[in-house]
Amino acid sequence: MIKKPNELCQKLGLSFNDPKLFIMALTHRSASSNNNERLEFLGDSILGFVVAQKLYELFPEAPEGVLSRLRASLVNQHSLAELARKHQVGDYLLLGSGELKSGGFRRDSILSDAVEAIMGALFKDQGIVVCQQWIEQLFAEQLASLSLENWQKDPKTQLQELMQSKKLSLPDYTLITMSGLAHEQMFKVKCTISLIKDECIGTGISRKRAEQSAAELMLELLNKENK
Amino acid sequence: MIKKPNELCQKLGLSFNDPKLFIMALTHRSASSNNNERLEFLGDSILGFVVAQKLYELFPEAPEGVLSRLRASLVNQHSLAELARKHQVGDYLLLGSGELKSGGFRRDSILSDAVEAIMGALFKDQGIVVCQQWIEQLFAEQLASLSLENWQKDPKTQLQELMQSKKLSLPDYTLITMSGLAHEQMFKVKCTISLIKDECIGTGISRKRAEQSAAELMLELLNKENK
């Protein structure tokens, strides 16, 4: 840790009854067994709930699929890491020497985990109402900038834009099999991206639908892994 | 709907200020555009949070991975459908004629969605505290029966037991590739199950690790799809 946690606490507009909780939230598993992983588990679930509720209120006409996509666009490893950077959270992390040397304080996964852990710590310290208010404040800008345009994007477009935003090569779709008779053909398409090694296989009654399904699985996988 | 929603409300120990919310929670998309899908989105996130918090409290020594696994074992399509059956929720669902004929009121997906939608409706009607209490009560038995034994199970064992509990054939693991020099070999294994068409590909420095990784991805996929 380069700087005092108190400083970060103030920057984030927080004040802890139990400052140990806040320090735990900043502690990566490389630094101590008393680290932020459990708080991150808790914070992740709180964040999911708070954002779901907010979106439910903000978009009373949006169907469930749109709400899910909106949430995935707001809550993912990249967006949380950006929030962490905005508040220089990386400067306050407790990391083991290996992670320190390899620049762990700049890594998306470590930064986003810390943000979620702070949410978990705040919840433990002050309950759901305070935690909810803080999360809504943290996401105020992003929530305000959500537009109907972003809702409707199909999975392939979303995955492509995600890769573009990370300056990575575009997703690759390969037709694996085509089976069935002419009027009931089934397509199987494999989607790969340069971000992770896993392949996602989608199926559908047309090549296009199979690609959309593969892209959707890939988005879910990335979302699950918070990438 | 065969029976009056009021009856179910009482059975579940609930009383709604706005009974329309409860009826919406019982309305499948096949019956009306004013259906339970949005409430299910909301309820799903609340359930995730409530169970995460409860597990965090109940198992202060459990690492994050164990908490995640415990939650996945408690909250999945099958367990929610079982809770729905226990309270005969299927008898009160509003389904379109097609779903009625094909026995939609018995289907795991429809039943579990309705349970989550009821949670969402209760939250909208009475706020998080009441909703949380009700969810904890609903899961009281399962929470009480969680044991350390279940924590430690590796993904392959978990996936196998899941298939066994559904009386399906066991997962299949196929080695796809083995690459690299002798001391740094990399294995790629494909996992398939009879429940869904998707394949999950895991990688690892041994065949066994690759299989565990493939099983873990499959569990995540099933969890994501609530199967």
C-alpha cells in the first residue's frame, strides 16, 4: 500500500465504523489470508441487486432481456476497474510483493474485485440502505447516460463493440456443423475471442442465429468472469 | 389459473398491499404481455443477494469459492422448482393455452421463474427487509442442512451428482488436444452432458485439471441458465 486507506475512504465519501473492514476490502489475496475475497462475493451480489432494482425503476417499459443487457453493460470487470481508476483505488491496495512487481494495482480483475469488496465492506458496516445509496452515487454518471439505443443491440454487436473498446481483434465465428433436413437444418457455430481461451458454441436454425447464440454465451462467460 | 391467487398468498405466508403485483408474478409470458419476466429479473438479483449474505454470516471461515458453490447448490432452477412444488405454485400459474396443454405448470423453468418473480413482487410491495425475511424462511430447511461436506466437493463430483439427481447419464469428458513440451504440457478437454447441447472446454496442465475446469464451466453455464 502506497497511501493511507483513510485518504481513499474520504475520496469515496465513506466513513467506516469499523475501519478494519475497509482495509480488508483493499487486501488482495497475494498479501494476506485475511483478504477481500469473501467481501467481494458479498459485494458482487449487492451490486447485482442494486443495479437490477435501479434499472427496473428507470426503465418501466424495458423487457427482461433488455434489463439484463443493460446491467451487463454497467456491471462488468472493465467498467468496475474504470471506476476504481477514477478514484485511484489502485494506489491504496495491499498486494503481495509478486503482484506489486508485476503491476497488479493496474490490473482490471484486481481493481474490480476491490471495488466490489468495498461494497461488501460498506454493507457489513452500515447496512443495505447506505450501501445502496453509495452504489447509486458511484454509478450515477453511467446510469444517467444509458440510452434506449444501447438496449437493443444484439449479442454479436455487443461482443464486437466490447472487443473494439479493449482494442482487441474482432470475434471469430466458425461454422462447425450443419445437420438435419433442408427445412429443419441446425447450425452449430464456434465463437472465439483473443481475450480468453474458452470457446463458446452456439446453435440455431440459421448460421446467423447460431452466431448470435455463440456471441451471447461468450458475453455471459465474460460477464461471469467479469472480463 | 386453476385456483385463486389469494389462497396461494396465504399458503406462502404473504399478504400483498397491491395484489396485482402478486398476480403479475404468477403470469407466464404465454398468457399476457403483462407477465412476470421483469419481476423475475428483480427477484433473481434479490435472491442472489439474500443468500450470499446469509452464507457469509453462516460460514465465517468459508473461502469465497466455497460460498459460491454453496449458493449455486441452493439457488438453481431445480431447487427453486422444488420449492414451487412444495407450495403447489403450479396450480396457481396463469399460462397461455399452449403451455397449459403441454403441462407448463410442471416445468422446472416456469416454476422457478415464478418463485423468483414472487420475490421481486414482494420486494416491490414491501421492501427489502420483509422480502429478505421471507426468502430466509423459504430456504430455512435447506440452509439448516448445509454441511461442510458439501462445500469441498470438486466440480466434477458436483456435476456428476447433479446429473445423478436428475437421473440423467453421467457427464462425458473427451480429450481434444495436448500441446507443449513434456514439462509444460497443456491439456484441452471437452465436457458434454445430456441436459444441454452446449459443450464446455476446459484447459489445464494435466488431463484431470482440464476435466475439472471443463466441469466447472459446465456448472457455471447450468447455473447461469438456471438448470
